[in-house]
Amino acid sequence: MPIFLLVVAAATAVARGSLLCPATCTATVDGSSWPCRYYQNDCKVNITSLDPSRVVDLNVAVINPYVGGLGDLMSQVEPAIAMAVQDIEDSSFLPGYRLNAHLAATRAAVAAMTTGVTKHVVLSDSCSAACEAVNDALRHFNVLQVGPGCISVSLSDSERYPYFTRMAPSFRFNVISLYDLFRYLGFHRVGTIYGYRSINNLAKDLFIEMMASDNAAGNYSWTHLYSHRVEFIEDATAAVEKAASKDSRINFVALYEAEGSMLLCQAYKKNLLTPDFNWFVAAGWWNQNYILLNANTANSPCTADELHRASYGIIASDRGPMLNTPQFHSLSGRRLDDLYSEYTNECESFANGKGVCNYQWAGYFYDGMWLIASVLHSFLINQNRSINEFGTEQSVQSLNALSEQVDFNGQTGRVRQFNAVNPKTTPPSYGDRDGIVLLRQATGPPESAFVHLAFRTEDGLDFKTSIKWSSTELTKMVACSGATCDFANGWVPSDRTDACPAGQVWSLQEGCLPCSPGHFASLGMSQCEACAPGRFSSTDGAAACSPCTPGTFAMVQRSSNCHDCPEGTYSESVEATQCRRCPIGTYAPSKGLQQCTSCPQDRETAFEGATSEDMCVCSFGQRLEGGSCILCDVTEICDGSRVIGHRPNNQQWLTTLDVAGSQRALSQMIAKEFFLIALKIEKDDQQLNSVMSLFSSRLTAMMNGDEGLNIIAAPDQAVTAALGLVMDVWVLLKPVLVDQTSKMLNAADLDITTAGQVAEQTTALRTASQGVVDALTDAASSAGAHLNGLLVDIAGRQRMLIQELCKDALIVALGASVVTTKASLQRVATLFETTHDSLIFGITAVGIPELRKVCSMHQMQEVSYYYRQVRPYLREITNGRTSVESSMIAVRVAPSINSLTTPLFQAMGAAVRLFVNDTGTCEALGTISESELMALTNGIAVARLGLADAIRHYM
């Protein structure tokens, strides 16, 4: 069933059971019930003095509440309605017609239209929601609706709510009035609080829109601090806390009195009170005795005195009251103060003198009846239309158009609709009414809190009394009268604090903001400053930074705390920015110490920053026994007060030195294998990976030692540093090799730049590896090892030169740096040859003995054999007349050089092992012939001629 039909059914049921108005009314000072004025008259207002010439009835349904949020409003305004119908009866308006007022409660709205005499116009209602519902219902009846108290802006939408004429200005003017007052008083920083009802939200939105418009146009500068919705007590608490946190001292409030009282109670509990914090209310329905009505309730758990204190000074905008001035009503012709007095007498006389008056509402009912009379007069008399036309769509359209043309000075100010004249608001308010908005201030007692502060009309503010901001500080006020206020001698609350407390700085948007940890602000500072190194602030809102105490430090600015000095360090002063390491001979076993502890006698630490007594050790070469330091045995290696090992023997030194020398060769073998893949001579990376893996494992073995391989760990710092340098080069080179090899195996060609980089880096790897050999040779000598380190080194270097020969040939084949690489190839070949001879015949000047052991001589003959196979290819490359020719030759001979250098390398490796340890027993002694021995001897004689040149490589 449609909503309208449901309403009709319900209203009809109400009408059948009772009259449209109640039998008893409660518009009394004590809330007691008394017989209603017009119940016995079928809810029709009596006209005490009838004009017999008026014979045709015009019936107005006056629909308003007798109970609810507004209380018994109808009983309070009935005297004004009665005055209006009597004044119309006595006037020249509507000759021949009598205007009757038929009363009905809001809940019986439809029944009022469907029972009794025909109703030609409706005067309803005082609540916007009720106005909207009644308007929906009245579409069925085609009658004009005049709303005496509805203030929702939505009712200005003539398509949604047709044939509606408002008597009370919409809430827009409540908002505009406070907006004007804020600008008049010079407020710029404002917070907004609004309720859960649509009208509250719309009021807040309008105010924010007006501020934004000013800011955009540059007319006035506003800072909107926050917006908070209030429905429950927790919301009110949060809103007050938000106002405090933002230093929002001027607050626009769109709340009805229940939620408003809830907010004010929380403001009292949080001590946000006038004159420092001020609340401006843009909403109706705040009764004079709202303090007594809401005190000591669940949502406002404050006493009446507490709520009165929180309320003092608040300013509320509302519909203008019934005027009590000597001006004349332009339709009735009566003085406004006479009307005011008559209304007062009539409403107070109800219930044997207990009646309650409502000056906020009564004038709108009086003027509403007169607006209806004026419209009907124009329709029936001026336009000579017939009463029989009522109830048609054409008639209601005409009546609505006539209502828009009404313009008179009434009991509530100027009555006119903005549909017919230019609107006076920004944004425009078409469908709104011109009139008076009352500004009230809560400076009265709890039972009647509000006094009339000012009227706001299209002409501006008209003050009726001075603005008082404090109940105790009487000087905090502004004397106002008429359109002016004495600001020169008055006091107006500021929209911001005068000065932030120490530890806080001012922000226009946020108010006083506490400095964050690590910062501070003394009184009067405009911005927070960082704590200096050595100082800290650990909480928000620090007025100063605290110094770090001894044993702690703060290294950087903005420290929120000082750190304990770590173990091994100390700080003996305040404001330390760093801790000092414990000197040699002392230690700090825990954090946060102001001084270090000395080591026991005869012991000291080997470094600064020791963290325990265990680090207090004997001198190098001593060990701790029975609490005393004693010398270690010559076979022991002592460090840190204990035996950490035993000295290596000659064989371990020789093996380690041999491995170190082989790393030089492996560095060049890596390059060779890489370039073999680049030249497509090798089809996979198996051999390259094997060589790279061997290089890595041997490097690790030399750094950490490998008992199984008889390799000693780096014996001193020099060897450790040399190995570290090798590692630095290797970790950069290895990923390049892996990446480029993967690309080449996937059909990519090696570019010349990359080839040059690999050549350069493998050379650097060889140089670093040579540094390890040199450092090991020195370490062995220092340790007293008995070995010919130079001989082993030189013999081992030959393995490297073999690989370098092949590498250079391959680089030439690739066409990379051909000129310089050919020169290198020539140099390496010459060095290999002269060194080969020197190993056989010796160079006494540099400590290389003549080779006399037959096994070693035989093995060197095998090296000579293979080298003689390689040498022609090398010379062919170096003898190329141009770089291109040399590259072409290298491409052709590279496979042969590669295949020959492998057995050459193996033969040289075997020779190196014999140089290290030739026991005199070898297979060659049993098979060598006399002629072979002679040939070997003759070769030695010829080779002696080159010794003089060879010496220069070792001097």
C-alpha cells in the first residue's frame, strides 16, 4: 500500500476515535494538564466578534504538534492564531468571507483534510520533517501549504515540494547570521561540530562552503580547523578533545539542544570554558530552560550549575521572535507592541495563570494567517475568482504564485519570498523568506538562559544588548547598541592562544603543537629546534633538551634518547657525542661505563676497545700458566696467552709456496680458457669452470690452511693482506667471466672492449698472486725455513709464463689490442727462454745454483722439447707485418698453440716439483743413453752464452 494511503488510513482511524485536537493541554509552567481551549468547539478557533456581512466560510487547517520535541507548541501559539482570525474578521480583507482556523495535531494531518468542512488552505507545520510529510499528503488535495516554522532548505525545492510557502527563514539565515557575526568580530580560525540530523549536516556544509568561497575570492581569510559529528556522548567527548588539540577557540555548532547540552557538559569536564573557548550555535530548538531540561541526564551528566557555567556566553542563532516595537503591522494596522502585549496576556492566562508563552513561534502563526488572508483576498477579490475553483491544480498554482508576491512588514519582520525578488544570500536562496534572525546569548539564569543579543536582517546586525563573554570577569565584554559595538574599549575573545607553552610551537591549522622527541622549544620560540649532539628529549613537548649522563652518548642531532656506551668503550663526561675506546691495557665488560678496568699485572690487551678480562693477554711469544706469563717453547706458536699451533716444517712451507706459485699460472689459464671459448676452439665451459673452481679452492686453502693438502694458513699479516688483495680482484672478475661465458655459449660474440677488460683484470689477478708468493717467501725466511724460495718461485713462474704465452696469442687472434699484445707476447717468450736456461745453469749472483741433479736435468730437457714445438708459432705471430696479418696468423695457429702448451705446462709442473724435492731417483736414470746424456750436456754448454742476458731479470 502506498505511504500516502497508509497515512490516510491511520489518520482516519485517529479521527474516528477522537477529535483532531486533544482534550487536555500541557502548555503550563509546571507541565500540568488543563482542558484545551478549543476542544469543546470541535477544535475550531472562536471568533468573539463576528461581522454579519461575512457569510462564506474559508477554512484553514492549522496543523501543529501538541506533544513531542517542541512540547505543546499548538497550545502556546493558539492565542496568536485567535488574534489573527479576529483581526482579519475586523479588517477590510476578504469582504463577504470569514476566515476560520481549524486546529489539528500533526498526527491527524490527513484526517484534518478528510473530515469535517472542506479545508481551503493548510498552515502546517513547525518541524521540517513534518512539513515534508504533510506536503506529500497534500498533493492529493491540491491546496496551498504555508509552513509557519519549517526551516529546512530542502523545502525550497519547488519540484520536490510544490505549493509550499515558508514563513520562517530557512536555517541558511541561522548560518549566515553567525557567518556575519564571525566576520564582524574578526574571527579567522574556526572549528565545526554538527549533529546526525540532515539539517545539522547541511548547516555545517553551508558554513564551510561560505568560508571556502571567501578564501577562493580573497575576500576574507579563514582557516577551517576540523569538523566533527556528534550523536553519542563519546562523540561529544572526542569533539571537545579535538577542539582542545587544535586550539579551536571559536567553534561553529550545528546541534539541537540535547546534543548541544551533551557537548557543553563535556566541555565543562575538560575545562574548555568561556571566555577562552566559545561556542556558536546555528540551530533552533534550544528552549529557554534547556539547562534544567538536560542537566543530570545520562547524556549530560552535569549538574545544572555545571551546565550553566559551560553555557555562559554561547551565542545561538534562531528564527526572529515576536517583535515588541511601536511599528505597525502593515496588514492588520495594529502596533506590534500591542499585539505582543495581547498575546502575552492571553497565553499567560491559560490554566488559571500558569500558561506558557512562546515568542519564538507565535509571531509566525499570526503572520501566517495574515499571509493566507492576503493571498485569498488577491485570488477571490482582486482576481474575482470563485471559491468553487479551490481544490484544483489550477487554483493551487495561482495561490502559490500569489504567495510569492506577498510583501508586508509583520510581527516577524519583513515577510516576502525570494522567488519574486532578488535573493540576498550567497549562495542564492530561492524559495526562502526574508525576515529576522535572532541572535541569543546565554547570559541568563538556568531557567531562562537566553537573552536577546541582536537581530539580523538584510540590513545587517542590530544589537539589543552588549556581548558578555564571562560571568566572573566583567571587563570581558563589548558594549554594543544598534549597528555598532565599541571594540576600542571592549574585549573580544581571540581565535587563537596568545602564546604556546614551552615545549610547543604555533601552527595556524593545528594550534599549539608539541615538539616531537629529539626536539625542544623554549617559551616564545616559533619553531621546534633539534637537540644538539650529546643532548636528547625523549617525550613530546620538551621545553629543553637534557644532557647525556656519563656512560652514555648521543652522536647525532634530534636524539630522542642517549645510548649506553657499548662494551669496550666508556664516557666520563656529560653531553658526550661519542664514547672512547678503552686504552690498551684496559677493558669494559658491560655497557654504560664511565671508566675502563685495568688488566691484571703483567698482562695487557693487544688492541684498544677490549670487552673482557680474557682479552688481557701475555706478550707475543708468551703463554699464561698459573696466572703468570711464561715464555713459549721454540716449536710453539703462542698468541693471546695460549699455544695456538706449532711452526710449519720445511715441507709445508715448500708445498704452500708451490701452490701460491701455481695460482699465478691458474690466473692466466683462466684467461686462456675464456678466450678459447670466445674463439670457438672450446665448445663448452667445463674446463674454464674447473680452473676457476681450483683457483677459488686454493685461495681459500691458503687463507685458512688445509691440513690435508699440507698448506699452512696465512702465517702473518703481510700474507693475509696479499691474499685479501687477490680476493678483491677475484670477486670482481669471476661474475664477469660467468656472465660473458654464458652469452658466448648462446651464440653471442665477445666484443673487443670486454676482451680487453678480461685481459686487464686477469693480469691484475696474476700480479696480486705474485704478491702472495713474495710475501710467503719473506715469511718462510723469517720463520727460519731451509728452502731455496727464489728457485722455487722462478721455476713456478715458468708455469705462469706458459699460460700467458697462450693467452696473449688468443688475444691477438681476437684482434684486441694487437700491437701491445704482440709486444707482451715477445717479452713473455724471451723471459721464458732466458729463465729456462737460468734454471739449468744457475746464476750465482742472485742465488740460483747450477742444475746438477740428473732427474731435474732430464725433466728440463722434456720442457725444452715441448717449448721448441710452440716457439715457431709464437714467432710467426710476432713477425706479422700488420696487426691484421698477425691476427689472421693467430687465428690459424691458436689451436696448435693450445694443444702444445698443455703438455708443456705439465712438464714444467713436474720440473717444479723436482726443484722442490729431487731425491735422485727417477725413471730417466735407467733409460737414458750415453748419446742422450752428451746431447743434454752440449745443450747446456750452448745455453751458457745467454746467462749474462738472463741475469738482468733477477738483479
